[in-house]
Amino acid sequence: MRRLPSTTAAALAVAVLASSLAAPTRAEAQAWIREPGSAFASLAYRVIRADRFYAPDGDTLPINDFRQHTLALYGEVGLVDRWLMATLDGELLRRSVLVDQGATTGLGDLRLGLWTGLLEAPFRLSLGLQVGLPTGDPSPEADGDPLSQTTADLLPTGDGEVDVALKLAAGHGFGWRRVQQFVQAELGYVLRTTPRDTPASLPPPTDIRDQLAYRAETGLRIDRPFLERFWWIVRVAGLLVVQDRGADTSSGAPRIAGLGDGVEYLSIGVEVLAELGAGFGLSFGVDGAAYARNVPAAPAWKLGLTWQR
Amino acid sequence: MGIIAACGLLACDARFADLRPADATGTLPEDAGAPLEADAGRPGQDAGSPADGGPGLDAGPPLDASPPLDASAPAPVLVGSFEGRGGYDAAGSVTLAPAEGGGLLLTLSDDFASAAVPGPALVVTSRDRLGTALTDADTLVTRLGADMIRGPGTFSVPLAAPPEPAWVFVYCEPFGVETARARLEPR
């Protein structure tokens, strides 16, 4: 095999190293550990309008009209150069509505994470530990008749349990001609536990089954005047239950809010991020499920404000 | 446990808003829903009786608009086996039989089990599917509590005779989803 001249090889190595340092500056990018003082945050409004539901067997069922509005916060801040970054991910507000029946509004669950860099070249690789905190309400109370309470039981704002996720994230940024591109992938095991509470109309809480969480994403930006302000992103993401509980009719409590046991999905999404200047940006995207269980069967639309320092 | 307790302190109760139109109060008649004295041993349930207005066997005209098979003849004993609907699991059987003094009794078998959705309702109807809303053709018998989605139970049905054909559903009313169904046929 013909060997590359040493100068060419060195130049290639530098190019690969430099490109792997490039990051999608305005996206969730846990593979890239931020420098101390560097931070990214997004505040996103998300809405789902559904009249169908992915049943436990994966088929869709007609349901009464359902709306879900969330205000989600995501943040990253670098703590130790190359080695440590903290993340916060959660729903500051979650409102679930069964039209003409009832609605719940409250704080959703939050997730805190710490990420450490394992590799910087030839690609970025980081390891993260995330802890999900049950700050939402798994058993909202209704001051009304039993039907009101049943409706409230269907619309929790949290899953009621602490969960721990161990994740690996890999990423690589590169450029060719006038296009900058990044790819990143994430795989994690989510250890679920027993909710502290469930609605009175349901059996006592049991363990929520563990899940595999995965995500793959690619984005590009064209280095042309004006176009360079936009990142165009395509992603697939999903959750997969890893334990089979068989045909236990009392297992779990599949609910319309997409929380609790047995939630699975494979979603495909597109998003565009636009730089506004002064560190601010706007994002707009939509995610839809190619396959799911125990979640509303409708696209999730997202409009977000991002900020980076 | 400490983490969970700390999170409990951080957690915020959600606020519920009733969005039903002012004239809607749910489809469950006030006189329906209580299990009969035969089920007094089931935990967490108040046994109803005609004396306390529970079963409501004599509480006015039947709610079901379906014509009885023959109003003058005793209603037949009907039985059926539950099947899961929409990916929800179900097991066991159901019997619909004439009650002493009139009306009907719906009995769930010892091995009855249905999915743990909030507030599942037992519905007797002539329809083979309920869709997302109950109609005048459906009789909501009771809502099953958390301790009632398994095991036996007996409930009064405010009907003079079974509908034709006769179906029993376990139904999540706010959601509008069937979780179990049984076709009833003469024993």
C-alpha cells in the first residue's frame, strides 16, 4: 500500500482533529464538552394535538381530542475543560388537556446530568450520567366528581420516580467545500424505579421497566451569506423497553400523557436553527413517530429560543 | 429514599381544571355503580343495597333504549368471555342474569382481570364497539376501582332485560378507549 507523504498525513491529521473540535454550536450536543464558562440554553414551546393514541400493541386507536403543551428548558454549562459539563433538561410547565373534559397544569419532571469527555479525536466521545427527578405530579387531584378525578388521573405532569441514565455520546464535525456538517449519536440505559405515588384509581405503584434511549442526528450549515445563519438538522430518537413483563393485566398504567411504564417510540424529526445575533437564536422543528406505544399519535411541533455564550 | 423525599419536597402539585360544559355531569347514573352485598368482602368497597339506594333496581325506567327480548318472559342467563381490546390485556368471563325482584345482575368471574387504566367503566350495550363516546344505547353499570380490576364482582344493572345483541365492555370513558369486551350469549 502506498504511504502518504508525511506532510500530507500530518495535514490530514490536523484537519481531522480540527474538524472534530467543531460543534453544532446551537444544538444539544453532549458529545462536545464545553469549555468552562461556555454555556448553551434553549427554552422551547412544544405542542401536540392528537385524536389518536398509540396503544400498548403499537396500533393507533381513536381517542377523544387531546392537547399537550410544554415549556421545556435545556441547558449546558462547561465546568472543567475537556472533562466536565453539566446539563439540565426539564419541563418548566406541562399542560395536558382532554378537550371538553379536563386539564392539568404544573411543573414537569427535571433531569440533571454530568458529562465527561473520553475522546477528542478522531471523534468526540463522552460519557454522561443523568438523574431524572420526579418534580412533576403523578397523581393530580380534582375537586369534583369521580369522573373529574378519573380525567385528572389520566393527565399526570410527572412519572413520580427517580431514574438514572448512563449514556455514551459520540460526535464529529467536519466540513467540505462550503458546507459544515456534524453527526452525533447517543445511546443510554435508563434505570427506572418505583413511582412514589399513583392515582387512587390505579393499583399500587410497581417498578417502571428499564429503557434503552437512543438518538442519532446530523446537521449542516452552508457557508454563504445569510445561509450561514441556519443549521438544518435531521434526527431519529427513541425509547425501547428492555424488560418483558408478559401479559400481566395489572402491569403499568399506560396513560395518555406518555409518562409511566411501557412508553416506547421511534421518532423522526427535522429542525432548523437560525442565528439572530448576540448569542441568540430561534429554532423550529417537528417530530413524528414511526412507531410507538403508549403515547399520543400526532406530531410534536416545537418553537424555541436559544442562547449561547 | 432520601433523594425521593427531597424530590417530593421539590415537586409541585398539578392544578386540575374541569372543562366539561356546564350541563355535562358524566354519564354514570347516581343510582348505579355500587357492588351488591354479595361483594361486601372485597376490600375498599362499600356494599350497596336496594335499601340504601345503591343498585337502584327500582329507580325508574331503564336507561338503555334497546328493546328487551320479551318483556313478559324472564331474561335468559347470558355468559361471555372477555377479550382484550386495543392491545390491552383482559381475562375472565361475565354473566348477566335476572335478579330477584327484577332487573339484572352482572357478575364478573373469579379470574376476571382488566388493564390498569384509570377509572375503567363497565358498560352493557347492544353495540359491538363503543368508539370514543357512550350513547343512549349504552348502560354504564359502574366504574371499577383500583381494587376491582381483578377478581370477582357482582353489580346491579338498571335494565329490565338484556339488550340484543348483548355486549359488556370495560371502557376508559374520558379517554374514549375500550380495554376489554365480551359478547354475551345464552348459557
